[in-house]
Amino acid sequence: MPDIVTLTVNPTIDKSTSVDSVASEVKMRCAMPTFDPGGGGLNVSRAIKKLGGTSTAIYTAGGGTGAMLTTLLQQEAINTLPIAIADRTRENLTVYEESTGLQYRFGMPGPNVTESEWQGCLDAVLAAEADYIVASGSLAPRMPQDFYMQLAERVKPTKSHLIVDTSNEALEACARAGVFLLKPNLRELEILSGQKFSSEDRLIEITQDLIKSGMTEVFVISMGASGALFITADEAVKMRPPVVPIRSKVGAGDSMVGGIVWALAEGHSLHDAVRYGIAAGSAAVMTRGTELCRKDDVFNIYDRIAIVD
Ligand SMILES: Nc1ncnc2c1ncn2[C@@H]1O[C@H](COP(=O)(O)OP(=O)(O)OP(=O)(O)O)[C@@H](O)[C@H]1O
Ligand SMILES: [Mg+2]
């Protein structure tokens, strides 16, 4: 029985390149591209790996790009459990413009994932009987918006702990069913609760009401450079990371979730797991491009996180 499985229903191959300047109508000569696996759950699995842990990544994969995605994950020694789909796995493109330092990010919508294919994802996740299940990222275009709710309903009667990191309708749906841990950022929490927060005290009050209504047992509300609020029915703790050099914010949220679930699977308390999560998120902003957190940075930052009263 694996400790952790991650689920990514709309993964991507992130293709990155650079060019002197982006211009229309001319053929732009780009640098040799690099290819990385992308999508919430896959990044969580990669962050766990960076921390020295293991997880099994369950994800949809189709066509040549799907096969390539599996190869890329295996090159990083991630345990893979691809769910075959008839359509092709998407590729996203990031172009760095050298003359300006600007980054252009082109995101594709993703393949058609049929009902039997997404049901196959749910079956595979449940069959794994993992201690922790992390569902993260967007849904593929025609998948039902309540997909994460269906997942939550099926996980509920089991011993698994479900952690979800997504936004908008997909987040609202799974919160309706009830999960173990949600990690919205402030904007996602405002949309979920339908409220703007006039103060941090008010935020805590509203969030604890949501917990009492059964949405989730734990909220980790991430707040960028300010760190995060860790909230349960009877506890609210704010933790702030030290100031770190910012190179690329890509993957901060996924590294945070990776840090939390890795620490929980290692047997750390919820409080310490959130602290590891914040450290992993901050470590991710210190690395360039799509690179996630480095283990040394995570441990270093972990020791320097302040508990704010
Ligand atoms: N500028 C920063 N400086 C230090 N740490 C940061 C910064 N931005 C993010 N982090 C760390 O990463 C964690 C998650 O970041 P954030 O709140 O931006 O999540 P997010 O909005 O879900 O990100 P993403 O866009 O990756 O989904 C924060 O709690 C913090 O620990
Ligand atoms: Mg996020």
C-alpha cells in the first residue's frame, strides 16, 4: 500500500525555450527546448521526490505526448500509473524573451477525457488505498465540474486522507462533499466562501465556520511571501517564512502541497507538516524556471519560519 498517491487528470508536457525577441510574421529562431512534466499532481509527486519521499503518480496519458510524459516522469524516478486515454496529452509552451526578460506562457486546454477514462482514474486512486491522496490541478475541458466531489464521496468511507488543491467550481464541488485538507490561496478562498475578508480575525472566523459545516478538516491558506495560515476547528496559526531571493514563482503552490503531504506521510504533526509545506513553497521560489524545491533549502527555511501571533 503506497503512502501517497497523486492524481492529475489534465497533465501537460511543459516545453520551454527562449528567443531573442518575440515578433509576428517572422520565423523566430528558438533555443533548444527543455521538456518537463507538468500539472498539479505530477508536480506534487516531483516535489515529494525532491524531499526524498516516494509517491505514485496517477494521471491520464494519451498519444505520443502521453508516452513521452511517462518517460519524463520515469527519468525522475517517479512511480507512474498512467491511465490510457484515446486523445493526446497536451503540451504547454513557455517562451523566454531574452531582450526584455519577459516570459510568455501559452497554455493549451487539454484532451477529451471520456467518462470511462475519468472513471478509470477514480477506480485507480481508490484501488491504491493510500494513506494520503492528493488531487491537484485543473480538470480536462469536458470533464464534469463535480469530478473532485465524486472523488471525495468515494474517499470518505475509506481510511485515506484526501488533499485537494484546485480552484473555482472544482474546488467548490469537492468542498461540498468534504475532504481532509484544502490549500486555497486567499483569492481562491474568497471565491469559495463568497466573502471578502476585512481582517485576519474575520478570515479565521469564517474559515472555522466552513470547517464546522464539513467542508474540510484542515485549511492551509497560502499567502505568498507572507506564508500561510494553518486552520482547524479549534486552532489557527500563522507562519511566516524568512525573506528569500525570488527567481521564479512557478511551482510554489505545488511544492507547498508536496511538502505538507511528504511530512504527514513521514509521521510529522499537522502543524509541522504545514511548516514543511511553507518551507518547500519558499524553496521553490528560489529556483529558476520550472525547477521545484531543493531539499537543503527546505530544511534551512524550515528552521527559520516564524510563528506570528
Ligand atoms: N514571494 C515569496 N517569497 C517567499 N515564499 C513564497 C513566495 N511566494 C510563495 N511563497 C511560498 O510558497 C507558498 C505557496 O505560495 P502561494 O501562496 O503563492 O500559492 P499559490 O497561489 O497556490 O501558488 P501557485 O500559483 O503556485 O498555485 C507560500 O505559502 C510561501 O511559503
Ligand atoms: Mg495554487
